Amino acid sequence: MSSTKIAISSSKKALSSSKKKKKPLEDVPVIDWDEAMQQCGDDEEFLLELLADLREETDTQMARMEEIVEKKEPTHSTFVGLVRAAHVIKGAASNLMCEQLRVTAMSLETNAQNADNAEVEKKTGLLATALKDFDLLKVAVANYHEYTEELGV
């Protein structure tokens, strides 16, 4: 299994002349398997265990963020909650080379932090940006779930 690399789209090249829209995250691998294995000392069983732990942690943080975004309030606690949950996902995903989770969580974390630091009149618009990032993170989480299910995790 260690030689198997599962990615959203392996070696698909978009033609620049094509009018076909790219799917979100199409060019970002779910995980860099070789790098993740290296992080785990080439211990596949250990890596699979860590991927299962990441899945659990990601689900917990996503549930927290769902509660926060349901309110759709551009308040300090909203943005701080999003920043913290996204930061947890980003950090754990970074350690395991889970690129889609890392990239989308980092974007959400950054944009929620920027929104929190913005002037009051700009917060509502910036919340909309953070909610778009959250939607993209949901796609990355769904891809991660699919990936780990294929591995039997």
C-alpha cells in the first residue's frame, strides 16, 4: 500500500483553451503519501493510526465551526472560534502532509484572523469570505474522508 498514492486528480492537466471549470482543490493532493510515510519512519500502521486520529480531530473541529457559522454573526468570538478550530486542523494536517486540509484550513484561519482585526464596518463582508473558506474546507474534509475510507481507516 505504501507505493499507492491516492490523490483527487492524479496527473490531470487542464487545457488552457478549455472552457471547462476546474473543480476546487483538483490540483492539490489529499495527502503526500511518501512524505507522510517518511514523517512516520516508514511505519505504515502508525501512519494509518495517525490518519484516523486526524479524521476524528477534524470532525470535532468541523462540528465546532458549524455551530459558530450557524449564527452568522461577525463578532470577535465568531472569528476567534474559527481561527482556533482552523488552526488545529492546519497544524495536524501539516504534520501528516495532508495538503488539502492544510491549505484550506490555513486560508480560513488567515481570513478569519483578518476579519477579526478589521474595522467594524468591514467585518460582515469579511465574514462572507470566511464562510466561503469554510465551504472549501468542507470539500477538503469530504475528500479526506473518502481517502481514508479507501485505506480502510
